[in-house]
Amino acid sequence: MSKVVLISGASSGIGEATARILAKAGHEVFLGARREDRLAALASEIGAAYAPLDVTSRESFQSFVDAAVDRYGRVDVLVNNAGVMPLSLMDSLKVDEWDRMVDVNIKGVLNGIAAVLPRFTGGHGHVVNVASIGAHLVTPTAAVYCATKYAVWALSEGLRQERDDLRVTVISPGVTESELAGTITEDYAASFMEEYRKNALPASAIGDAIAYAISQPSEVDVNEIVVRPVTTR
């Protein structure tokens, strides 16, 4: 069944790959991000629609969801994908970057949930939250980032337990090709991540996982998928 799927952070990386995969599968895809030029180009290419979205703003997320409902008459799935990852050592005290991760990675997810829950009807609601392998383990320079992704996991599990009529899925990617590492401003963290990312998944692998969760019948709730690149260990 074709579904109306809203995707945050859709202008690049996992969000863009997911949009391409879901549109090809016949879903109605509604794209959101801050970079409208990229959204417009992607939407034109894959036959989707879009609206500007700043996930840190509750009002912006509400307007985004309202625009989708105005266009399609309903919302079936929200993919909370937007995220930032400016890694650094705690001693570096990059508190502004800590705040940014909290605002985007946690508050952004909450803003999406708050905007979309009242719009789900008929037992068809599905929230897909993109966390990270960082929700399951902590690595040097990633303490704050991992904390935000642990929070995404906890929020997802709590929401799942509260709503019998709602499907909730957490997708936890391992190292994946994206622009996330481009937000790192600390040299040590950047060099650490450069080594860490030598074996990375294509973003489409995560899009495929999201598509799998969405495609299951209504009585099946895929709660969590962890996707890692194959290693020699």
C-alpha cells in the first residue's frame, strides 16, 4: 500500500537515499530540510513534494506536517532523520556544539513526534527514528553525540510502550557515508573519525532498512534495526 511518508533531513545522506528508495517503491514522499535548493532539485527528480523545515523549531515542524496533510489529506509515516555530529573531546568544552546536538538530535525528534501524533488516524501511524550505533556504544570524542542517540532510543521505546495503535522503529546505522563528519571542528576528533569511517556503508543501505520496516503489514511492528558495515572481525 502506498503511504504518505515525511522525511526530515532529506537534502542529503540517509534522508536523500531514503527518499529515493521510497519514491521508487511508490510511496508519496514529502521532503523537509533547511536547504531548499537541494530539496527542490531532489523533489523534481524523484516526483516528490517538499517544504522547508528547521527541526529545532516546534513551529517549523508543525507547519511542515500541516503542509503534508493539506497536500495529501493524511500522514502515515514520519522518518525523524535530521541530525548533526560535531564530535569533540569533553575537555575541549565546545558547549555551543553540545547545545546544537541536543537541539537537533533530541529536541528535533521530539518536535517531530509532537507535530505528527495528532495527525495519525485509523491505526496507520508509524514513527521511524534514526538513531546511531552510538545509541549502543560510546567512543572517544562522541560522548555528547552518543548521549543524544541514547535519548532517541529511549524516547522511541517509551513511545512504543505508550501507544498500542502506533508502530515505532529505531534505525541505528553504523558508519555510513554522509555529510555528518563535515560538522566536526576539532582536529583530533576529525582525524579519529577519518580512520573510523574508512569502512562505511552506503546511505542506501539505511534507506533499505527503513523501507523494510515501513513495508511490513499493519500487525507487524519492527522495533529496532542495527545496520553495520561488514568487517574482518
